[in-house]
Amino acid sequence: MSQQIKLSRLFSPIKVGNVDLKNRIIMAPMVTHLGDIDGFITEKEKNYFIRRAIGGVALITVGDVAVVPNSQVGQDYDGIWDDKFILTWKQFAKAIHDAGAKLSVQLYHGGSECRSGVIGNQPIAPSAMVSPLTGEMTRELTKEEIEELIEKFAEAAVRARDAGADIVEIQGSQGFLIHNFLTPLFNKRGDEYGGNSKGRMKFPVGVIKRIKEKAGTDYPIIFRMVASDLVDGGLTLEDTKTIAPIIAEAGADALHFTGGAGIHLRHLCMPPVDAGRGCIVELVAKIKSVVKVPVIVAQRIVDPLQAEEIIKNGKADIVSLGRALICDPDWPRKAFEGAFEDIRKCIGCCQGCLDRVGGTLTCLHNPQVGKEKEYEIRRAERPKRVLVIGGGPAGLEVSKIAALRGHEVTLYEKDRELGGQWILASIPPQKQEFKEVIRYNVRQLEKLRVKIELNKTVTLSAIKQINPDVVIVATGAVPFIPEIPGVGGKNIVTAHDVLASRINAIGNKVAVLGGGLVGCETADFLAAQGKKVTIIEMLEEVAMDVGLIRKPFLMQRLHNGGVEILTSTRVEEITGHGIIAIYKNGQRKNVGIYDTIVLALGAESLDEIAKQIGGKVPKVYVIGDALKPRKAIDAIAEGAKIGREI
């Protein structure tokens, strides 16, 4: 049986209202931060969406499009509050249609998530309360203002229709205005727009009905809502099972589900790898049983077979891919062709997308995001002989791009497998999916017939034999060893050695020196083995270099694992009697005696070969951690850039 037949449900057509979708895959609404400050779609944003339409998705959804001015969480959100936007949207709709997809415009008001510094006035909400995200007091809307906003949503829908958008989606989730009305977390009103579940539904129901009145009863509406707020005091699954049929009866032609109360709890509404794949599928399946319109499920749908099973088992009718399509625009096409191994799968790291809220969208695994035209692969005018030294993330990326451009590439790696430090990054709890970066890139190098030499340390004689036109040094970094008295003791090891299982025996009582990403994840790794772990950090907080999305999960695991955390504590000396440290108050104290002490105090570049070959080959580039220790997202982006330059 072919892979295509296995995905017969995923690639069957479906209707949303009167609109035919060619398959069951839609692009989830996400803010790109590629628009301009006046609310217009830019060429860069247009290219980003066109690229995903070409990839085979049935419906492109442009997220968080403002229905009134000064209602956006950020300054570069798209707008549709005035007729001046129609022409740009019309051009955009045609481009999406020409690329083979339908278009949905998500109508939105930021509500309690807005900041006065962005919108120029006090944020509004159903009730006056302090926003959990901004810390600002919101102003309670009057009835007259609510009725005016209902009209503004409907007017925006008419503009979308006139511009050629096939569908409008109403943003009723994730802490924005309509969700503010729906959830008891934000709606404390005592009038007909609050008080109970029926009252809290009055505003969104009013928006849906007014859109149908103004844009036409046959103009399709998707309503995006939460399956559950996933926090105490918020909407529960049972609440949503009551609300969903009423929303559908009001005129919603499909229901699009997410989970979590808002971006102040972004680790819930934008789940990372730690949350697991398809983390709200079972919740949505329970809601689907009580509604008659198509149900769309989002959040960590990563794999085509996973998507097929969701639809086959009746848990949803359509899958909504967000980060999966950021990572690989061709996910639908590759899935249809059965080329599963060639899909660049999202690893849920959140580094390039969600952790950069307010910054330009990118992707650790796909540096072309947001640079669709600039980063097009163009064949080199003169193929070169390229030697890449080091098979970590930067080396893999630059080798792939250089080979795609037609260069003859040889990759040397001193270890027995490719991946470098990224292998270690995939070892701590909940990070096994990080191996996908290595798997995907190694497969591409094999397909491109890049010559790979493992267990090979590059020497000057080897370089002379290869006679390269270009040498790219991507040798990474090594652990930094501080000049602390006693640091050479037998019980002192590095975090790298611990994660690589190069230590024969680790004692039961362990101190980890350094509370950054590596230190915290090593502590997590050891606590999962039942070790009694203490993190010692000189700064006032640990995990400061961990992204906002993953950090809550990591900190919760450290708490659950009984990890002790000492901050504002600087290690001064290590003796046979313990670790001597200086506390914030200046007190010098023995922290304790530990069986094993783990160093996680940063890294320093390993670039010796670059110094040796300087002036001996035509061109040398140093990239990734070999240039400067940073995150993998920076190393991979650098590899992508240099690969396009050589």
C-alpha cells in the first residue's frame, strides 16, 4: 500500500460553508511581524504566504488582522479597518489563489493584551482589571462601544469579502477581546454581556450574526476558540461543549480549536516540544461529538501519519498547521507524495517563532523563513571545491546549501556521527525531537551526495590533498573551564561529559555550577535519574537564556525533581571539604560537600584549524560556535548565509 493511499482521509476534500477545500490541511493564523507599521501587507509578508500556498496547503489564514485602529498587540500587525486596505488585500488574495490555495482573513481585536505604549490609549476589555500580560489596568467597555465593535467586525468582514478572501475567521481565543468576553477569567460584567455563560456569549454571537447580515448568509465564517483555558477559574472543557453548539448555531461554518488562556500563559496556548504532540486532540474530540459543523484542531500537529489518524478516528475534520508550515512550507506536498523522510519537521523549540514575539519571524530549522526571495537557492556560476570542517548544526546547514548550489562538498567530522553538540541538546528530558534537525540534514546530504568523512581530524596535509577553493571552519566550541581553585579535582566533570554518558559513575549528590540552559537541562537530566541535585548560579535568576515558552515546563520539572536552586551565589573555591561560595550579602560560606560537581559555565570557541590554515587556502570562513558560542539558531542561520555566498 502506498503512503498516498494511507493518507486518503487527509487528502480528501471538504467544505467550509460553500467553500471547497482540496484537502484537510489549513495554515493556522500566526502573526509574522513582517507587515508594516501602517497595517499594510508587505512584499516580504506576501512572499512568505505565497511560498506556503505553493506547498499544497488548502487554506491560508492570515492571523490577527485588526478590525479597528489601535487594537493591535504589536505595531506591525495587518489591518482591515478601512477601505484603503482593500486594494492590497485584493492583490494578496489573487496571489494566494494563483498559488493554489484559498484565503481566510482572521478578524481580531487585541483586547486586554494591548499595551498603552503601542496603541496610544488605555487598553479595553469587558471589565476593568489588571491584564496578566501587560500589568496595565484595562478600561471596561460600555454597551454602546460593544455594539459599535460588533459593527466594526462586520464591516471588516465585508472588506475581506470584497477583496476576494474566501473565508473570514473570528479570533475568539488566546486572551484577545472576544475571548476576554467568553471567559470568566476576564469577564466580570453584571449586565447582559456578562454574568453567566449566556451573557458572556452575547458579544461573539452578535459578531457572527452581524457578519452574516452584512457580508451575506452564504459567506463562510470560521470561529477560533479555546477547547479549555487550561487554568483554574477559566473556561473548562464542559463550558466549551456548551458554548460550541451555540456558536455554530449563530452562523459559524466551522470551529477552530486551540487551548490555553492567552499569551500571558503562552506555554499553554503555544505549546513547545515539552507539551507533547497533538496535545489538545483528545479535548477537541470530545467537543466534536456535540457539534455538526467541521471541527479544526491545532497545536503540535507535526507528522502526516499523526494528522491522518486524527481525521480517520473522527477526532477532528481538519488539521491546522502553524509552526509545521513555518518549518517546511512543502509539508502538504511531501505528505501527498509519500516523501515523509524529506519533511523538515518542527521540533517545538520555539526559538525562532514564539520566543521572538514582537520580533521578525524566523525558524531554527528553516532560516529561509521571512527571507523567501532573498534566500532562494541559486546555482553557482562557477562550482567550487568546498571543504567543511565540523558536522554540527552550522556545518550541516552550510554543507547542504553549498551542495544545493552545485558546489562539490566534502564534510569532515572528528567524531563517529554527525550532529556535534546538537546530539547533546537532544538528550535532556522532553528534547528527543531535537534529533530531527540532524536526521533531516543528514538525509539531505546523502541525497546530495556530499562526501562525508567521519572519525577524521583535519590536518594541513589533508587540506592540501583536497585542494579546496573554500574552507569553512565549523568546529564548534568546548566547555569553558574557570580558574577556580580546586577545579581540577577527580570528582569534577563537564555537563557535556555527563550528557554524553562519558562519566563512569556519577554520585548521588550532585552540584551543577551554572544555571543557564545547559546547567538547568543537565540538572533536569540528573534529577530524572534520581540524583539529588543543587544548581549554583551567580546571577539572581536561573534559566535566563531559556525561551519564554519552554522555561515554565523546565522549571516545573526541576521543582518536581527536587532540584535545589541557589542564586546570587559565586563559587570561590572547591575543596575536599565542599564548595566555598560568596553569597549576595557578601557572606563566605561552605555550600556543601558533593559526590560529583558538574561544570556548566559556558563555552569557548574551538578554532585552532582556522588559525593554522590562514593564508594557505584561497578563502576561509569561520562560522557557528567556532566563531562565537551562541545558540543553534544563530549557528544554523550563519551556515545558511555563508552557503548562499560562496
